[in-house]
Amino acid sequence: MNEKHLRAGIGLALCITLTISCSSAPSKSDTVTTVRDQAAQNSGYAEAYFRQGRYDLALQFFTQSLNQNTSIDNVEGITQSYVAIGKTYIALGSLDMAEDILLKARERSRTAKPSLFFAASSSLGELYLARGDPQKGLAVFEEALAMPAGSRTPAQTAQLNHNLGTAQKALGNYPGALGYFNASLQINTANKIIDSAAADHYMIASVYSLQGRYEDAATSAEAALTLDKKIESSPGIAQDLYALGLIATRRKDTAAAYDYFQRSYLVFVTLGSKPGMRKALAELITAADGLGRSSEADGYRTTLADLGTP
């Protein structure tokens, strides 16, 4: 604030000294604030697109935000943009590009706030999970866990618990995973962080399903679906419906599974997600065959073939 006031004062002094009209020209501090605000606005647009699963648009606006933050050397904003772009690359499946930018984020964040270093580390660990290397991801999360608790916001503490749970699930430690997911859910519910609470319910459902606790799994997946619908998170809705289809399949309720997979497929179509469409179609074919709907199954086979190989 002192720097801002100093710049404003200098601008005013120059206007008086030079005896020219400065009413139409913004002061330096106003210019910086405007760029900072524009960067924040673009980041907000990007986050909305990200929640909708429109990752290409999210990447475009996060990149604009990064450029604007870089133009005014806003270290905090630059780091936040790097992390956001890295997470978007993960969602797009561009894991090598995600790693490059998240490593940059970690390095840049060492001179920024501890919470930013935590955010960069958390996202880097998520990248390793996406790569199928839970042990490497766990090592990053445990490094973050060793940081002073005061360096994390409640949302970040919840995210750390969620990530630790994801790593433990991948390593086959289901009781440990449930402990972490429930700890995350408690924080997210108390702080009304709806999207993260939905993700917790989704992961809890996946662990219950692996344990053969299908009733509990269905209850948790339905809870995730309710929350994702509340915030209109199309990617979350598609995944929740797909999970409910898998649970119904394991419960040998083919009719319910078919309905869930069909609904999931339609949401994936609106998102333009070919990976999602492929996996939903594969399950739809099996369910349609199981229900004796041969012509529908053949139609889904044709659609799946038209999508081509990954």
C-alpha cells in the first residue's frame, strides 16, 4: 500500500509542477492496478471454463492472465497462473507440458508466499498420480505435509488430505485412503467448498466399490452427483454418472447401469471429451448386450469405431 500511495503522490506532484492537465491520464499506480485486475478477471473466466470442462478456453484465459501478471512482475499472480496452467494441462492429458510448467511454478514460488509453494507442490504431486506413479506423488505430498500447518489455508489442508488419500488408494491402502478422504470432506463441508466436497464423495465411493461395499459406494456417488449438479460441474456430473454405472454393474443391476452410462455418455458428448465418450460407449455396449438390445449395442459399436483409437 505504501508503494501505491507513493506512486500516486509522485503522479500528482508532476501534474502540479508541469502545470498540464492530468485528469485524463491514469497514474502509474492506477495502470498497475488495472492490469492486475484484468489478470484476475481473466483468471476468473478461466476457472469458470475449467469447471465446465472447456479446457482449451480455460488454457487461453489462464495464459492471458499469466502474460498480464508477467508484464507487471506480479510474482504471486505469475505463480498462481503457472499452477492453473499446469492443472489445465493435466486435465488435457498433456502431462509433460504440465510437469515443465509446474516445476517452474515450484521454483518461482520459493520466493513468494508459502501457500503458493504448497499449491505448486500439490499440483506437481497430482501430475505424478496422473502418470501412474503414486509413490513419487506421495513423496511430494509428504514434503508438503511437513510444512508448518499455518502455511496452508483450510482449502489447501483439505486438498492435501484428498491427495494423500488418492495416493494411498493407488497403493492399495484402502482404510488409510478413506481416513484421508473423510478428513478432507469434513473440512470442505465445514467451509462450503462444494466442488472439492463432491470430489471427496466421488473418491470415497470408488474406495467403497473396490472394497465390495456397493450400497455405501452408491450413496457416496449420489452425494457427489448432487453436489456437482448444484454447481453445474459438467465434468464432475459425467464422472459421477459413470461411477454409478460401474457400481450398478457390480451390483448386477444392468438396467440401472445402462441408464447411468447413457446419461454419462451424453454429458461427455456435450463436453467433446473423446476419452470419456469411449469409456462410456464401451460400458454401454456391454450393458445393451446384457439387456438383449442388440441393435442399440451395434449402433454404439459403430459410434465407438467412428471415434477412432486414442
